[in-house]
Amino acid sequence: MSKNHKEKMKKPFYKRIWLWIAVALILLVSIPALTMPFSYNVQKVLIRVICEPRFVPTPDNYDAILANTAMLSDVNYNSAYSSGYMDIISPKDNTDILPLLVYFHGGYYVGGDKSGKEPYCRIIANDGYVVANVNYVLAPDEIYPAQAIQANEAISFLVDNADTYNIDINKIFIGGDSAGAHLSGYMGAFYTNAELQQASGIDTNISAAQIKGVILLCGFYNMMTVRETRFPLLADAMWMLTGEKKFEQYERVAELNTIANITDNYPNTYLLCGDKDPFYAQNWEMKAELESKGVNVTSYLPQSTDKNLGHEFQERYNLPEATVAMNMLLEFLAQYS
């Protein structure tokens, strides 16, 4: 082979260096895989990437809503765990004592951040509420009951500092979307079911009478059947939340099974889910269980027409159904405030 021909076959430097980088990356990924569940960690990263707030939707009148509301960012609610921060949003220059909504973001319990829910929370605050948009520690960094402990810590902090934030401590609502809806539904049961409170081992000074309602948006509530929804990556997320791959066999799964912890003292409930959401059947089951216990339920479980009403359709502000959903939510808040 001639010298000129060998020189032609030799790869450029930039191509050779990328080959070595690729080999190094493969080694970095494969070595941890020998000592830990590989798919578990890949799915964790994937969920966090998917749930990272990027293009957060806003309504057409959002500039006016921004002008009419004020936000205190990253208020430390003195949690025993990491990520114990909240944004407190209220009408601008407010001096009135207002009802409180404590809001928990979704993201499988594994990803997501309060920043992605700021527009939704501002819309509600603009109607005359103090809204606490709460972050909590993500799984698998901490497993259950850390998230429930933090939810109670956040609500307790707001009650203890009610004078500072102009909060009516006897008019508290708890809400969230997706995993945040599950957490909110759990907290609704926690504050109204003494057996769940005892089983959880969480101490609280919040009474059932102070909780005026829960707002459950596109959530899941039956841990024993949620795998059947085939919601993408959810089984892995519940593994991360519980520490058990077969999460239905987790020793504390009964505590997380919200639908089984509902009593006739459960708070007034606003229930939302679209028919193209994999959790749709779970919401109908939740509605039936609540009504069987005599709980006041305001439900919006619409079927798709021109647009598919998938997961989190309430934040697609251009949809007529999203407008209906928000109007119903504000009417619910006004009714029980």
C-alpha cells in the first residue's frame, strides 16, 4: 500500500477524538450498571429531563395577571429535607386576609419544579387567594413518607406565619396536578382520617376543620391498579417513590392508596381529568368513592371533541375546555371559602 493511500485512509483528528469520548461515555455508564439497577437510573434521568419546565404555557392575558399579582420567591419553609422552598403569590398590594391554596407540582414524584406551575398559580391568586407553590424532595433521593412530611411542613409553616402572609388559616385548600394531585389527595385523607395519620407517623397541628377542599388535577388515586393505566414510566416512578420494584407489595402501600383512605369526613373535592388521559378511569373511580362517602364533589371529566383532552389539558389555555375547567375551579374555591 502506498504512503499516499495510507494518508488518505487515516481518520482526521476530530473523528478520532470523538471515538475516544464515546468509549469513555460507554464506560462511565456501564460501570455503575454493574452495581445498581441500570434501567432505574436511566429512567430517573429520563423523567427529570421530560419534566424539566421549559416552555411553560401562559394565557393571553398573562401580562395583566403579572401586573395584578406579587410573588415572594423561594421562601424557606424550614423542612427537614432538601428542596423545602415555596413561592407565595397573592394579589398585588393586598392587605386583606385571604383563603390559602397550597399547590404541589407534578412530575411522577421524580421530576418537575414549582416554576412550571407559576402561571397557573398566578391565575388563581389573581382571583383573590394566597397561593403557595411548593417544591418538595424528589424520589428516589428520598422515598415515602418524605414528600408527605414536607407537605405537612409547608402547610404548618404557612399557618404559623399566617399574619405575615395575610392568610385565613380556617380556609385552607390543598391542590396539585398529576403526582401533585396524588400528594394532595393523600393529604386530604391524612388530615381527615385518624388511622392514616397514625400509620404515617407524621405529627400535625392542622385540624380537619381548617381544610376546606382539595383540588385534584389529572391525578391517580388507586395504587393497586395504577399500573394498569400504562401511563409511560409510571411503574418506574412508583418504584422510586417506594423503593420497591413491585410497588403494590410495598409494606406501606396502603397509606399511599388514597382511594382506600377516604372517609365521610374527606374534604370537598374538585376533580379534573380529560378522557385521553391514561388516568381517566382512576378519576371516575375516585369520584364514585367520594360520592359513596357523601363527600361534596365538583367534577369536570370531559370527553374530547375537536382536540384531544390529554394529560394536563387544563394548562392548554387556548382550549375552551381549559377555560371551563378554570372557571369551575374558581367557582369551587369561592363556594367553599
